[in-house]
Amino acid sequence: MAVTTEVSLVKNLPEEKIPEKNFNSFSFKLAEEVLQNIISSDCLESAAFTKLFLEIQQSNKIKSKLETGISLLLLDAENLKLDINSELFLASVCKYPLQVKIAFANWRNPSTGKQDIELYNRGYQLVHVPEGKNSADAKMIAFGACVLRYYPTVKEILVCSSDGILIHLCNELQNQGLIVYWVRRQGQSLHIENRNTGKLTHYSLAVATEVSSFEKVVDTIQDLIKTEQESINARLDSLVDVATLFQEKCNINIQNNSNQPKKEKVISASDNFFTESIQEVKKEDSAKVYNGKMLDKLLLKIIQDIQIKSPKTKLSVSQLGTEIRKITGESPNSIIQELNLGSSFLKYLKSSPTFTLKASGKEYEITALLRE
């Protein structure tokens, strides 16, 4: 049906009958409606008209496929070898499905080994070229330059060769409006360059994975260092707990056993709960904590002293326990159990309204409100 006739018919139809988006579908329905009005039902049911409509439907399907688009891979098999993992990665780089793969080489050359069998089993079309320098490159350029003639649905092309002469093919394909990826080997990695955008992607052949950018590598290293530091701190805390337990079980006094008077830190009886100081007094034994109130005062004083000396320091529960052990000569867990304040130092701090704990990896940071 001529275009002019179709347009005039469109103008005569009611507006609600005209589809807004699919004009091809509308044309088909329009033709069917017109034919029903001017041709008898017997004629419409004939084999000739049935064949006509089938051809129209097939034409629409072909056009739909043309609009979908595919990716195509050209491989210089004499210059570059691609295993299945590398091929899958290259397919993931493309926006369109990789449906056509063509490999060029002199397949009689012993250097290709059984590569032809492997590639053929993976769905490659094998193009044989005669022996000669750059013979595969020349055939690859000649075929690639007119690839749209054979595969009109191609949108992206992977040009796989490390030979610099293939840059001519890349430029020609770009001029034809295609997205071109130039795939080259550099050492143990593939260098994938998007010739249209200049974006570079690297793939490690040794570990079969994408090589991250420098910034991502630095971030990964920093995360590993932080995780390792947290692990070391956790193991040190465990070691301290074991040493403390050993001391308690064997009644070993690790304090200075000299006969000279010792200085210890005691809580003063100041009315202000948050500003009490630890006085230096002479006593044969270490400072003794007799109740929960005295323990809280001691903890607050330690936190206050550390914040005054180093305001930016983040105090952990294990560090706080170490300071208590220095002052009292006992582990914080032992003090808690002796005073019947709970089963462990950590649980006591969590239940106390005076202190605030914040998880930091495998450790907890502790803070407290210190009034002036």
C-alpha cells in the first residue's frame, strides 16, 4: 500500500484508534481493517492473503532483531590466546550480547597446536590464512572493515590483537559508528581500551579477575591493615587475660617486691563525684576497691586523666582494664566478681548508666560524661 494512501486513511480514522507508539503495528491493523471493508471474507481467508500477512509479520520480526544489536569478537589467534574465563570477562564488558566470534590464523602452523579445536568447540568461526608475516592481521582488517555487510546488527566489536597495525581497523570501525574495544596483552594481564571513550580496563590472566584501579587497591590495603590491627589488639587482650588468670591462680604478685614504701592511688572523699582526685599515699599493699561507687570514681578519674593528656585518644575497654590493673594489682574481672557486681568487667560497663560503650571492630571504645 502506498505511503500517501496510508496517510490519507490515517486522517480519516477516529483519533482513539491510532496507537501512539507502535506505528508498524498500526499499519498492519490499518491494512487489515481496510481490506475487510473492501474485500470479501472469502478473499481474506484465501491462501494468498494468508501468505501476505505472514510475510509482513516476518518482516516486522527481522526489523525488531535489527534494532536489538549484538557484539562481535575478532581474534588474531596467532598473536593472542583467550581462555574461556578471559572470553567471559570480555563479554561482560560489552553492553550487547556477544553472539559472533571469529578467529584468524594459519591453522596448519604447528605453533597454533590444538587451538583450532578448542576455539571451534567454543563456537568460533575459524578463518584460515596462508603463511606469511601479518597475514592474519591483513585478513582481519579486510574482513572487519566490511563487517556490517555480513552482520548488520553489530553494535560493538572486540578487536583482540597486540599488533599495532590493528589500530587502522579500530579507527575504521569507529568511523562506521561502532563501539570498539581494542584488547591487547601486556605481561600477565589483558589491556582493554574503549576506543570511543578512552576508558581502560585491566584483566589479570594469572588470577582470572579484573585488576582494580589504583584508588581501589589502596582502599583494600588500608582495610586489610585495619583488620589486622584489630586482630592483633584482640589477641593481645586475650594474652593479658591469660596472664592475669595465671597470676590469680598461682598467687603470683607481679608488683614491685622491694621493702621500700609504695605509692598508691586512692579516691579522695570529695563531694563532687566527677572531679575527685587520686592521692598518692604510702601503703604496703596496692589500692583496694571496696564497693561499686569507689570503682566508678576510679574509672572516671582514669578516663579524665587520659582525656586531659590526650584529648583525641580513643580509650578502649581493654586499655581501661590495664590501667586499673596498674593501680589495684588486680584484674578488672576479679574486682567485679569480688564485689558481686556481675560476671565480667565488660558486662558491668554495659549495664552502668555512667559509661557509654561504642563498638569498634572487635573492641569497644568507652567514654563518660566528665563535669567541670
